[in-house]
Amino acid sequence: MSDVIAADQLRLFIERIERLEEEKKAIADDIRDVYAESKSNGYDTKTMRAIVRLRRMEKHHRDEAEALLDTYKAALGLA
């Protein structure tokens, strides 16, 4: 009896994961479309991706990353 229950539960987990993977793919497609649209309007998508990545970070992590980047740039004569 517990084998049947375990198999049913496993099947439900797998089906949920499959649905979520489909949703994730659809969202990724939508994001790609937005980047394509922005590119066709003259925006640089590489820079936009960097901004999205920075905005996702907590402020103190972003400050640390920017300080480290400045340090490296200065060391290489790029500042």
C-alpha cells in the first residue's frame, strides 16, 4: 500500500516540476523577447543585463563588487 502512495506522490512531484519547467521556459522566452525589443530600439542589451544583475544584488554586495572592480581597474591602469 505504501508503495502505491509513494509512487503517486513521486508522480505528482515530477508533474509539478515538469509544469514549472514549462513555465520557466515561457518566462525565459518572454525575457528574451524584451531584450530583443529593447535592442531594436537602440539599447545595448549587454549593459542592460549588467544593470539587471546589479539591481538584483543587495546594496552592500553591489558596493563591494564595485569597489573591487575599481581596485582592479586602477591596478591595470584603466581608471
